[in-house]
Amino acid sequence: GTAPPALPSYTIAGPSGNVSPVTQAGVSLTLAKSYPVDLNGILTLTTSGNFGTDQSVLFATGLRTVDFVIPANSTSANFAGVGSQILLQTGTVAETITLTPTFATTAGVDLTPASPPTLQFTIPSAAPVLTSLQASNETASSFTLLIVGYSTTRNLNSLTVTFNAASGYTLAVSQFTSDLSQVAALWFQGASSQSFGGLFEISIPFNLTGTVPTGKTLLGTIASVSATVSNSIGTSNSIQASLP
């Protein structure tokens, strides 16, 4: 038989430049002109960076590869039978994501260019992001703060907690700062963190001291607490939680 014609040029449409972490982005692939026979392909996702990789950077199929077909005499790839667009999750680690396709006829003839054009975009290094702050284990004179967030650089420098006094009270100490660099290094450099990317959780107890009027509690002198954390790039957003 005769060899199939050369593959037309193609375009992979999707994210470009710097892209926000923890987002879903759509990707499509289109031939410049129709091809006379059915095509099968695989789009492969790879990552690279200085801070490791986030294993949650995946296509909507839950894998780092996704099959596609381009029917004869058409131009748009159909991904895993779901349509012309496939979603991918960008994760929580600063890294570069590259999408590379391969092409073949249904008879198995490889049509992939020697240097196939790719789609590449970057999750940039940034200050941490805090997503939740919760007080728990409250007693009359103590509570525990649970702080959840992510750091794309997979490091943390410090935690700052601010106590906001309840109406009618003045706090002797209204701010607390803690060095997180060592405990963060233990977490991010440990094997247990590899499947969590840049995600972290901080649990820190507070024991309150002082005197209050009869019938009142030390916990009741604090209306709310807020927190920020920092990494090698900068300081996170501030997040607040009320105390009962």
C-alpha cells in the first residue's frame, strides 16, 4: 500500500504563560486542515521545576496521559470520548507543565513529527495562600488553631497570629510569631508530603494566662484571631476565625 500523507500542522490551545495554582484549565487540539483517514493520538503531560512536582497535576481522567481520536476528514481531537476539550488540574507547586502529542493511523503508522510542537505553561513561585482557619478544642483558657493552605515553593518561614480583643477587654499580648522553617522543611522534604504537593496544615495550641472578672473566661476576652504565613517569596493573605 501507499504511505499515508504527512500530518498537517496542528495547534494545542490551552493555558499559556503564568497560570494560577489550584485551577482547572481546558485544553484542545486542532489540525490546520482535515486528514483523510482516522487518527489516534495520545496527549502526555510532563512537569519540571526546582521544588519537586505535584502529583495532583492530572487530566480529568486522573492520569497524565489522555487518548484522543480525530475522525477522518475532520480537524478536532476528541479526548477520551468526552469531547473536544479536556480539563487538567494545575496543582499547588511552582513548576512548568508541558503537553506533548503523538499521532498514528488506525493501522499503526506513526505520524508524529520528529520535534512535535508542544503547549507549555508555568505555575509561578508565589507567597503562600491560606484557605482555612479554624479554632478547636476550646476550654475556658485554651484553644487550638488549625491552619490550612499551600506554598508553591514548598517552604515556609514564619507564622503570625493576631488576637482581636472582645468588646470591653484589652489584651496584654495581641500578636504571636512562630518560626516555621524547620518543621516545614521536615514536612516538605519528607516522603509523606510528596502526594500533597505544596499543601500544608498547621496545628498550634494556645494556653491563655491572666485574670478576668468573676464569671468570665480568658477565652471570652478574645473575639477572633487572624493569621498569616510567609515563605521565601512573601507573606500570605490574612484569614480570620471567630472564637465562641
